[in-house]
Amino acid sequence: MLSVKQFTFNPVQENTYVLFDEKDACCIIDPGCYFGNERRALQEFISENGLTPKLLLNTHCHLDHVFGNKFIHDEYNLTLHLHENEKIILDNAAIAGLNWNMPFENYRGDLIFLQEGDMIEMGEDELEVLFTPGHSPGSICFYCSSQKFLIGGDVLFRMSIGRTDLPGGDFDTLINSIRKKLFVLPDDVIVYPGHGEPTTIGFEKKNNPFLI
């Protein structure tokens, strides 16, 4: 069984997630740790709970979700997993950081590309990769069907959706992704978004002003 730990990092208030099981393996999703105290908080949680990081995953590669990629790679020798369509976003993330007055050193290691339907093994548990473009050209979500939760990145928020005015974004594509990939999931699936508080699929079906 997987446990979900949420951290809120950096000036953009991005949600970083650590998923871990009873055998103390963990994966780190969208490490947005920008400041030294944020990196230490993430590192201390992993150390104090005796966790062994096994995977580094990105839902997408906007700068606020990738600030900590290099730190995690260097600290735990992990290779970044992402969708191939996000490589161009990752390559430009450091430039975006300068434009937003948040300079950082970008990840430049090897890449492992994920595709729709891939299953990521976490001990006895699995995360299914859902391809959900629109906010970003290669946005993906990680769905745990056995525990009914979704790590959703910036696709769907409580009463909102991801912005589509950044390079590679498209409103109609995003709405289509939500309707065809997320709204087909059970209503009680918990959505852990890239910003803000968790929600559920059922709540968003009934209340999200962009989708009703």
C-alpha cells in the first residue's frame, strides 16, 4: 500500500509528492524544491523515515515542477522519467527561470520516456501513466487504481484547470484530456494536484465551472 506525502515548495507554491510503501521504497514526483531549506526538508523526510528513493518522475516540466530534479538526481542517483513531448519544455526550463527571476541549475542527465498505458512498479503497487496534454504538450498523470488516487500535475485543480497560455498549451486539448482520461475514472478517486488542495473526480464533475 502506498502512502502519499505532500510538500509545498518554491515561490509558486508547487506541490511535490513522495510516494512510499511498507518496504520503504519511494518515488519522488515533481520535486519543486528551490531553496536550501526546502531541499533539506525533503531530504530529512526521506532519511528520518528510512526511505530508499527508487524513481524520479515529472508530470510535466514547467520550471516550478523541475527546480529539484538535479538535486534529486545528484543525491540519490536517479534518472528522470517524463513524457517525450516534455523534453523541449525541460530544455527551456532554465531560460524560463531567468525570465521569472528564479535562476536554477537544470537537470542534464539521461532521460527515460514514459508513454500512455505504461505501468510503473512500486513494490507490490503500480502507477498507470495517463497521457493528458493541454496544459503542457507532454503532461501525464500517475493513477493508482488499487487505491483510487491520481497524481495529476497541473491538469485538474479543485474548481479549476491548468492554464493553457504557456508554450505548448491548448485549452480544447486540456478539456478533452480531462473528460476522456480523468472523468472516466471512479468518482471517489482522489486527485492530488500540482497546486492547491486535493479534490475528487466526482466533486469536479459536479462543481468545476470549466467542465459543467
